[in-house]
Amino acid sequence: MTSPSGLNDLPFDVNAFMVIKYSNQMELEDRLYTEINPFLEKVRVMGLYQQALVKSVREILKRLKDENQEYISFLRRLLIMGKEDFKIQFIETYFRTIYQGTTNPVLASGLITSQYLSALEKFGLVENKREKLNDHRTSHYFLNLSLLPILRQEAFKEIE
């Protein structure tokens, strides 16, 4: 195995980092002086983007709650499952198993799944990839991966 000869040959992405090539201290100081402002601007912009994204997710969760409080409960249960993708049959089996004996008959029966997944899809939190398997159509759902870390953080907070 050969070692990387340059930044482009590294086996991982370093674009998120400030990378300065230098051969002596004076060269490092000169490059730091010219590179620090663009780097700080990139950090500032990404921070503003992240703040806007979190605000957007909070607004979606509030609208979801306003439409039906149970949608938030369902989303929380999906997040607790710890899976990023799933089929309706899996969710229904999981809910029947985990919530059997619950006082909520809807949860225990698993009847809510397709209706609630459709609501989450409408709000952009879930994607539905319809598949054809053995002359039989099935839906494969995916949590929105770009929003997933924020959903895990925000969905469990009290939504006003």
C-alpha cells in the first residue's frame, strides 16, 4: 500500500478543515494571515445555515403538532427505533410488540402506520421509495437523512 502524496490522495475528505501547506514558520504565518479570514467566513456561514435549518425543522414540527399531536408521538417512536429506513410491515410488527398491553388501542394495533407516514412524508421528514417485488408493490420509507441529526435533537423537546 502506498502512502498519500498530496491532499487529493487522502482517503478521506478534509474540505471542512482549514488545510495549510507550509515548509517553514514564516510561510505558515503568511498563509495563516491570508487564509484565516476566508476560513472564518466559511465557519460563520455554516453556523448561520445550521441555525436556519434548525429553525426550519422546529417550524415543521410545530406545524406537524398543530395538525395532529399524534404525528409527533409517531415520529418520536420512529426515531427511538434507531433505524433510518423501514417498511410498513416492520413498523407495525415493532409497534404491536413494543406497545402491546398499552392503553392506546391504535398504537397497539399498528393501524396508524400508513396514515402517519404519509403525514411525515408531506412535511418532508420521510421519503417513500415504492418498490415492486414479486409482482407486489411495497413501500420502503427513509427518514430524511439531512434532517435526521436535528430531528433526533428537536423532536423530543416540548413544541410550543
